Amino acid sequence: MSKTGDVTSGDGARTELDSLNAARAAGVEASMRPAWVDAIGSLFLGLAIWLASMQTLVGAVVAVVLLVGGALLNIRFTRRRGTLTDDRAVGATILAYAPLGVAVGVAGTVARDASGWVSALAALAVAVMCFVYLRGVERYQVKRLARGDYGPYDLS
């Protein structure tokens, strides 16, 4: 007797496994942080660098308020609780952060010693780099979670 369509047959098992993988991928995709949250958080960081470069008390206070607001926005709209913390994920996050860290350092130096337009362009460059970083790390996490490419102790 043939068990065509039954889960115990090769074709049925493959179909069931594919549907389970598709359901896991759809669930992980739905848990992604919205891109607009990353865009606003990146904009807040760029504005904070620009305001702090003015070297005034008001600029510094508003910069801190923007940074805290961006962090709270990120926390509020994070839909997924687990993140990958294995060696590959930590290494990929560090490699993705390196260009952003360099951009923040250069922008902070340039913005402090430059005119208004140059400091605004440096802050805009940081905002763009921050957005690329946040979206890249989020895509990396989602891609690996959707594939099930992690061990039992790799989530925190």
C-alpha cells in the first residue's frame, strides 16, 4: 500500500517540513522591527551629533534628549525578544558596526571644527550609516532565525 500524501511518506514529509519552514520564516519576518523606527532613530543620532558639535549647553541637553528618545523608540517597537548571540552573530555585528564607529568618530571630529554646513553633512552621513547598520543587523538576525540556523543555546 502506498501512503501518498501521508506525512510518513517521503513526499508528504518533505511537504510538511517545507510548510513548517515557511511558517517559521513568515513569523520571523513579521517580527522585524519596522524600517521607519530605524530611520527615526538614525535621524535622532545624526541630529544629536550635529547639536552636540555646537558646543552649547542647550545643544548638549537636546542631543541627550534625542538619544534617549531614539533608544526608547527602539525599545518600544522591538517585536522580537530573542537575539542571536553566538560567535558568528557577535562577529557579524562587530564587523557591521566598524564603519559606523569610524563614521561617528570622524563626524564628531569634523563637525566640532567645521562650519555649519560641513557639520550638518557629517551628521547626515552618520544618520545614513546608522540606518544601514541597523537594517543590516536586523536582516542578518531575521535571515538566520528564519532558516533555523542556530543552536539551542545561541538565543538570548
